[in-house]
Amino acid sequence: LMEEGHVGKEIADVDVLFVVDNSASMAEEQAALAEHFAEFVSYADGLDIDYLIGVTTTDAESDAGVLQGSTPLITPGLTDAFLANVQVGTSGSDSEKGLEASLLALQSGDGQTLGGHIRPNANLAIIYVSDDDDHSAQSIEGIISGLTDVKSQHPGELEAHALVAMPPGCSEETENYGSRYMEVAFATNGSSTS
């Protein structure tokens, strides 16, 4: 919430969509995310931010942007539910399509996706968590256009962020991991980290 380039920016209410890779290689990363989320929530609670968080997976075919967990919408005070939701398992498709999944999650207005719950005056943050690149069929420009269309219906800001982990046995010099997620983050003034 407070990072380089965003210091001094007023922090408003925020709706957050986590898109978590549920392929076989992600168990370690899911556990680490859950472990560090308590710090994120503590920080957000300290700033008195009204947040709404949903989690979906990169398996666009099977999960199609549907929110995960027995408590799919996380609000202040439901940290334990998020810790469970973010551990989406590792039986999803190895053809990760997180960008497509985020569009599915946000463009649908039904109650099973975050799109049905986006608040009119809240900022929207999308956080992609993966150890591989995105394999969605749409171009980066098409994804950004779709996200912009979703957010144009609401006055708040849109930022995407990429948390991409290098897969075991790979090196930054030889792998193109997470580049599409990072491109979307850059295009929406978000951040990327690996």
C-alpha cells in the first residue's frame, strides 16, 4: 500500500483481486504468501483502510475467475479466511492464464466473482502471483483494454501488481518468467517483484 512512487498518495478504500497460480509448482509460494499476508492486513488495518479482497486462480478454464474459499469476500477482521483462501492448491492447469482469469473475475457481474462486488468509489488492485509467465490468448493490449473498461465504470484508480517467483532450476538470464504479468503491472502504474 505504501511503496516507492506512491508516497504521499492518499490511500482510499480498495477492492483487491489476488490471482494465484494453482499449478503443481506453487505450493511453496502459496504458503509464503499466506505467511506474509498477516503483515499486509496489519498494515492496512493500521491505516484504517476499508478493503474487500477476493482470490481466484490462474486456471481460467476450470475456475473461470470464480472466487475461492468458504468465505470468498474478505473484509477487515477476516484474516484467517484469507490465509485459507490464498492456498488454492496445486491441481490447476499448467497453462497458467492469470490475465484471462482476472478479466473473467472482473467482467462478470455475478455473485461468484469480484466483478459482482466492486464498490463504486473504491480503488481496484489486482495482484498476480505466479512462478511462470501468463499463457492467455489475449494480447497485453487486449488485457489492458479489458481491465480499463471494467474500471471505467467506477471512479477509483486501477493498479495491477506482479509477484512472480522464478521457477526452480531456472535463471533470470534464461527464462522469461512472469513478463506478461509485469507488462500489465507497468502499464497500470503498478509494481513488480520477483
